Amino acid sequence: MEAFKNRLDQQKIPQHIAIIMDGNGRWARKHGKARVFGHQSGVESVRSVVEGAGEVGVKHLTLYAFSTENWERPQYEVEALMELLVHAIENESELLMKKNVRLSAIGDLLKMPRKVKEKLDGSIKYLSANTGLNLVLALSYSSKWEIVNAVKTIVAEAIEGKIKPEMINDTMFAQYLNTAGIPDPELLIRTSGEYRISNFLLWQIAYSELFFTEKLWPDFRKEDLFKAIFDFQNRERRFGKTSEQLLM
Ligand code: IPE
Ligand code: IPE
Ligand code: MG
């Protein structure tokens, strides 16, 4: 069968794809290794997917790398993940530069260890003039945190008299989220055969197409991304309307 990439409709490439990269621990166990080994292997999947997204012209790729809830994991795993982040950002920046990738981050970044924050800020700055794919890392991210944070800011501005209740609508509210300025993802992918959202982009995925795969994240490659996009392109997105209306 022809590769999925060649079967894609270039006019219907999603502008924004979000991925819940799950299954690293199970992948490691399957290979008789410690969980951390799975996280390390997952970096190769990230590299492949970032490359693939750039190749087909995706504008924004948001990767769920660490959730607010993940802070509750055993300390050694959290520490290993933070170390891995530092190294990954350090080692991948040059390649991202070559690929014209821009980097940004969403989440409660002040909770990140100083070393991670510094590397991240440095890399974001280094890649800021790039014009290709915008790679968005969700770090210490949870959607409920993000929404509550937005509400706090809006209320504070309302108290100052800058905002009136009638000014609040969904377009305005979205500007107070970490994803302000980025279109909502048309496609959300989750690996590892789990069928849940795990506190990711609840507001932004209101009308996203969901794609679930049994593949564990370290086995996921750009060809799997192309397959998900192909699947997406063959769906009918009705947005509450009827099929007949879409033909008009
Ligand atoms: C996803 O893989 C990576 C992170 C959440 C950081 P997991 O570590 O959740 O792997 P499983 O789900 O336990 O297999
Ligand atoms: C979601 O995966 C978070 C990330 C992929 C970073 P988890 O493995 O933490 O989610 P649950 O526990 O299965 O919901
Ligand atoms: Mg998991």
C-alpha cells in the first residue's frame, strides 16, 4: 500500500495537532527495562513526529509531556523526567534550528525546576525567529489549572474596571488561556490504548477529532502521524449541522 503521506490531501492538513504521548512505562516493561528507559526512547518518537509534522505543513504541534498530576509520581521518576527534559532540549535544539522549528511552552512553568526553565527559555529564545512548525510543549500542564488561572486574571481585571461581564464570550476567554493566539487543535491523538483526556486542553478540544491508537508512544513514528491525519481527512466534520448543509 502506498504510504499514507502520499495519500494526504494537502488542502486539508490540520493547522494544529495535539498529542497525548502515553505508554512509555508499559513500553519499557515490555522490553524488560525500567520506566525511565521508556521515557528516553520516547524522545526518538518526538523527533520523528516533529519532522513529519513539518514535512506535511502542520503549523502547531502541542505535545503533552508532563501533567500537573505527574508531579505525584515517585520522586526518582519525576527527577529522571526533569533530567531528560534538560538533555532533550539541549541535544535537540540544533536539529530544531535546522528544521526551522519554533518552540513554545504552556503550563505552570514556574513549577519547573530552575535548570529546566533556564534551558527551555534559552531554547525558546534561540528558535524564536524560525518560521516553520510551532512546537508547543505542555509542561506541568493541566487544563483545569489553565482555566482557573484564566478566570482569576479576568476577575482581577474586572475588579480593576478593565472588563465588564458583557465583554466575556468564548473568543475573549480563549485569549486568557495559555494557548492564546493558537487555533484550537483540529486533531487530538492519544497513544497506548487509553481512551481518556487526562486533563489536557479541555476547552480547546471542544470540536477536535479524536484519534486513539494502541501503539505505545516509543513505537510511534511519523508514518503513524500521517495515518492519523489521513483518518482525520476522511471524517465529516459537521459542527452540529447536517450532512446536506455541508454540501451547500
Ligand atoms: C507517558 O508515559 C509519559 C508521561 C506521562 C510523562 P507513561 O509514563 O504514562 O507510561 P505508562 O502509561 O505508565 O505506560
Ligand atoms: C497523561 O498521561 C499525561 C502525559 C502524557 C504527559 P498519564 O499517563 O499521566 O495519564 P493517566 O494517568 O493515564 O490518565
Ligand atoms: Mg501513562
